[in-house]
Amino acid sequence: MKPPRRSRTSRAMLVFFGVIIALAAFAFGFKFYEFFVDLSAQEGFRFAGAHLLTYLLVAGGFFLLLAYCFLTGHFADIERPKHDLLDSERDRDHAEFG
């Protein structure tokens, strides 16, 4: 079975958003580079080094948790926990109210 063909408008929108995302990524990377150049050129590390290290460690920890969840399949069936919760709630209601 062939996948449905995309219209010319939807392809144009995909290209448009792809270009916008690429430009935003470049701009963010450039600002990140400028920030670290300014930070290392002056006494910035004495001022904000500990705070930046803490931020990077926390962000790195969250990234590792996200990567672990993806690699172990936690996002394979995202709706299952909702249905499990609703089923257990229904079972508790039947046990309590008969």
C-alpha cells in the first residue's frame, strides 16, 4: 500500500518550517558561542561559573533520563498508562460501590 502523496502546499510548508528551524538553530548556536566567548574573556566564570555548572548538570541529568526513557521504550505506547489508570479506577469503584 502506497503512502498518500502530499500536496504541493504541505511540501512547501514543510520546507518553510525546516528552513525556519535551521535558521533558529544557527542563531541559537551563534548566541551560545558569543555567550561563552564573553564569559571566558572576562571574570565571568568567577561570577557565574558555579551557577552554570549546576544548570548544565541538571539539564544533563534530565537529558539522560529522557534518553533512557526513549531507549527502554517508555514512549512506545503513550496511551497505556491512561487506560491502566482508568481500568484500576473502574475496578475500585466496582469494589466500593458494588
